[in-house]
Amino acid sequence: METKKTQVAIIGAGPSGLLLSLLLNKQGIDTVILERVTGNYVLGRIRAGVLEQGFAKLVRQAGAGHNMDTLGEVHHGVELAIDDKRVPIELTKLTGESVIVYGQVDITRDMMEEREKRGIEAIYEASNVQPHDVKSDNPYITYEKDGVKYKLECDYIAGCDGFHGVSRKTIPDELKTEYERVYPFGWLGLMSDTPPINDELIYAKTKRGFALASMRSKTRSRYYLQVPLTDKVEDWSDEKFWEELKKRMPKDAVKNLVTGKSIEKSIVPTRSFICEPLQYGNLFLVGDAGHIVPPTGAKGLNLAASDVATLYKILTRVYKQGDKKCIEQYSPIALRRVWNGVRFSWWMTDLLHNFGDDKDFYTQRMESSELEFFLNSEAGKKVIAEQYVGLPYEDLE
Ligand code: FAD
Ligand code: DHB
């Protein structure tokens, strides 16, 4: 077995792992990233499109914000639509803040390139990655690469390995609580090189189910449809997708819909999942490794970023000021913001999707009334806007 050494070992080269490594590198803190798949495979995951300003600031601080700031689009509003009634939520007018529409693939590629340029080590296609002795002062990770077994010694381990990763499983069952809600539908996403249907995103609630019109640029659109969990991508030809989208988007927006060949189509299940605590000894759970939200509020990646912000501040204090005790602040600080994001995502998901017979008539009427109340009130729209642009990051004590 070959032995290597670093200060912070990071499992997972998704957005969380890359962002953390770049930020720590700026502080002179050494990291090694271990990733199970290839870089191209990571870049094949389309996923998120909406970045909060807090996330964007971190990316700039990490030195990877150039493309985001030149190619990303600043959005000052978003629309909610109930059948054909469109309600603008004027984010900047209501909160002074905006969001940036820039794809997860692009931000990941930018961070990968920056990592390579700065010579930060990442080992792709590392198999059997396993953390050990995380409660001790000498934790380490074992893994294999090209048939050779390695031991990576470190001070701390950042588990940035997503929902299916190994980090969360390292915390003994009796020391963690997992909260989960699985929704009875998935999201079918389609990407196409066609101009977007509208300048702003449209989140649409209809009797036929939820739909979302998003984008990546002036010439690339991203659309989503709520579909039953039993549906397969093969059940959805491009034609069938566009026909259904036309029925769910508000009529006066459909006039602007340009259809075309899909360049990607996939179905994702929707769920909320939270693990408490997010820390076990010298192991930290970051991003999807510790929590998942349904995509309706565009919060998953943004919550990953706020975890990174907290852990970055903590590790900087540990290495610069020798304050090792502050690591205990990670889980409470991160979880406070996570639960806010979970609540907002749950609210948006519940109110905008069609749950069919899963919700009785009374509950459906209560929810319609709640949505109508929020959308007819400036205060209600402000509450939505404040959460959509993202709550502030909490500082360490
Ligand atoms: P991941 O991206 O899952 O990365 C984890 C990495 O760890 C992966 O590369 C994986 O290969 C690696 N890994 C796993 N196991 C191991 C192992 N054992 N050893 C080594 N490496 C391992 N969020 C938003 O904020 N805004 C949005 O608009 C938005 N839209 C979304 C739309 C969809 C359809 C979906 C599915 C998600 C969306 N999200 C959105 C959520 C967002 O994509 C995730 O929250 C984000 O990917 C989390 O990043 P992460 O780095 O924590 O985890
Ligand atoms: C996108 C995804 C989301 O979940 C969301 O809420 C907004 C936009 C997107 O992929 O563009």
C-alpha cells in the first residue's frame, strides 16, 4: 500500500468538493480530492441552473468566476403561473437581490479547469474509497487506483460525495437521525438548442401537473415536466414532450415556444432528505452527502454552497488560528440554513405539483387558497422572493 498525505481530504469532485478545494487552496491549505468516476462523467450531469448571489460570491473568491460573470445571466425576477395566470415575482425590486442563471455543468467545468491550472490534486476513477478512524486525530482514507491500493492520511475529511456516497454511511446509525420524504413523481428534463420561451423562468402549476421553463443562454432552453415515477425516458418522444409542455405553460407564453430536437432528456426522482448531525469526529458531510431537496425551489446546489462556506471558514480558523474547537459549529450552522431550504423547497413542491388522489379535496382547496393569498399580496411575494434569492450566510461565533 502506498501512503500519501494531505491536510484536508475531500471525497467527491462535484460542485461541493471542487469549490471547497479551490477556497482552501487560496488560504494555503492542502487538499486532495478523490472522485469515483471520470471528469467527463461528472460533467454529464445536467442538473442545476439557478445560482444564488452567495454562491456566486464564493465562486469568485475561489478564483473561478470569470465565465460565470461573462456568460451567466443575471435574473431580476421569476414567474409563477397558475394555469394561464402569470404572476411576476420581482426579485430585485422586492429584495434588492438577484440570481444568476448559469448551468451546473458550466460552473463545474470552470472549477475543474481552475483546479487543474492551480495544480490542486484530484484523483479521478478512485475506487473503494473508505474513510477510517474519523473520530481520532489521525483519520485516513483508503482507496484504489489502477489496481494499486493507497492510504491517504489527513487531518480532516470533507464528505462531498453526494447522496449515494460513502461518507454518510461512516456515521454509525445510532448517532444519526435521517429525515426523508419521497414524492410520488419525478421530473422529466429536456435540453434543446432553442431560444427560451420567456425572459424569466416560469414555474407553472396546472391540473395536468407542474412544468418549469428554464434556460442556459439566449439560444439554449431547459424544460421540466412533472411525470409519474413509473414513466421511462423512452416513453417520452420529443414531440410528446413539446405537446405536453404546450398544455402546461400559460397560453400567452406558448406563442413564443420554439421547439426542436432534444440534446438531453432524463428523469430524476424527487425527495427531501436530511441527516443530522452533519459532523462525526473529523468528518464533515457537505452538500448532497448530507441533504437533498426536491428541485422546485432551485436550492440543492445553493445549500451545498452554504455548507462549503461554513466549512471553509471553520477550516481557515483551525489552520490560521489553531482553534480546533470551532469545528463543532459546523453542523448547527449548516443545518439551520439547510432546514430553511428544505422548508422552502417542500412548500414550492407541495403547492405547485399535482398530487392527484394523494391529497384529499379539502387539502387541495387549502393549498390553492394559500397560493392565491401569497400571489395576491406584496408581502406574500416578498416572502417568496427572499427565499428564492437565498437567505444570508451565518457567521461563526
Ligand atoms: P454531487 O453533485 O452529487 O457530487 C458528488 C460527487 O461525489 C460525484 O461526482 C460522485 O461521483 C462522487 N462520489 C460519490 N460517491 C463516491 C465515492 N464513494 N467515492 C468517491 N467519489 C464519490 N440545485 C440548485 O441549487 N439549483 C437548481 O436549479 C437545481 N436544479 C436541479 C435540477 C435537477 C433536475 C436536479 C437533479 C438537481 C438540481 N439541483 C439544483 C441540485 C444540485 O444538482 C445538487 O444539489 C448538487 O449536485 C450537489 O452537489 P454535490 O457536489 O454536493 O454533490
Ligand atoms: C433549473 C432547475 C431547477 O430545479 C429550478 O428550480 C430552476 C432551474 C434548471 O435546470 O435550469
